[in-house]
Amino acid sequence: MHHARPLPAYLVNRYHGWKATVYTENRGWYRRLAEDGQHPRSMVISCCDSRVHVTSIFGADQGEFFIHRNIANLVPPFNPDGHHHGTSAAVEYAITGLKVAHLIVLGHSGCGGVEGCYNMCSGKAPELEEASSFVGRWMDILRPGFADLPDGDDASRKQALEKASVVISLENLMTFPFINAAVESERLSIHGLWNDIGEGSLEGYDPKTGQFKPL
Ligand SMILES: [Zn+2]
């Protein structure tokens, strides 16, 4: 592999700053993390979006959350077809290996992936319909959510689709036999959240009403 290049200086400098301060002041704690292994209580599935910052929202430290990020925080249905399934692999390890007690799907406002799905399903993004589009084929997971959107303006319908990405992911999680069994035996609870980035607000999915309400 001769294509890799050294890190840009600004990242090297930031790293040395962290090593000299945060790391040095907490060296014992980092050593213990390394020796004890990880025992996170929760797994979080969130979007790749750089503004979604789950550890900040919950004030979480290293070792607390097992985090998987993908475009639009989606979980595909259980499909053991022998192909590459990064999200399903992360979920499998969290539940059967780490035995986390909580599995949280976190959606967010202004999600570009969800907007792409919205445009694709509206016929405005033919490039996403191509078989070769990784984003388009990934967003197929959310297609059923578009069909169920209420009437309204584009902004409110996109936000409803962001929340549908959370609910569909929760539904798909339950198609995994090891998740279904863990939920039924109360070893695991699953949770749906949606984060308004500009407002800093967090809404939780209420299965009784099928709606999200502020925490
Ligand atoms: Zn997003």
C-alpha cells in the first residue's frame, strides 16, 4: 500500500495536545480501560453526520457506549445471506458478545441521507436509483417510510421521514432472532431518539402513541 500519506500537521498537533493533557492527566484510567476490556452498558446507532455527537449529549466517557454510525442511522432487516453486513455485525457483537442492556437508535434533524431518500422517492434524484449507488441502495431500507408520510410541506415531511428512519430501524432490529429473544426475556431494551441539532433538544419515541415527545 503506497498511497497512504502522513497526517496533516493540524491533526498531528491536536493529537500531541491531547496526549500531553487529557491523556497524561488520566493515564491510570486509560490503563485500566486497556486492562479490563470494554463493558459498555449501551449501544448507540447514529448517523455519520459530523454534527451528531452522542457522547457530548450524554456526557459519556470512553468505554460507556458501543457506537455504530452509518448513513441515516439505519438498521437493515435480518438477512443472513453470507454477504458483508457492517451494521448487522456490530449489532450482533453488541448483543451476543458484549451483552449490552440498552440499544438506542438516534436520528437527527437536517439528515442529508434522509433528504436523499426523500428526493429519490419523489423522483428528484435519479442518480440514487442506479444499482451502483451505495447510498441509494442503502436508503432503500427507508423506502417504506416514504410511502407512509403524512401530507404537508417538504420540510415537515422530511422531518417525519427522519423519525421514520428511527422507527423502521427499531422494527428491523426486532427481526434479528437474538435481539427478539433478548427483548422478550427483558435482558435488553430498545429505544428510539431524535435530536434537533439547532435546538439541542432530544425527543423519545413513545410506542403507545407512535409519536416522538421531548425528554
Ligand atoms: Zn444524518
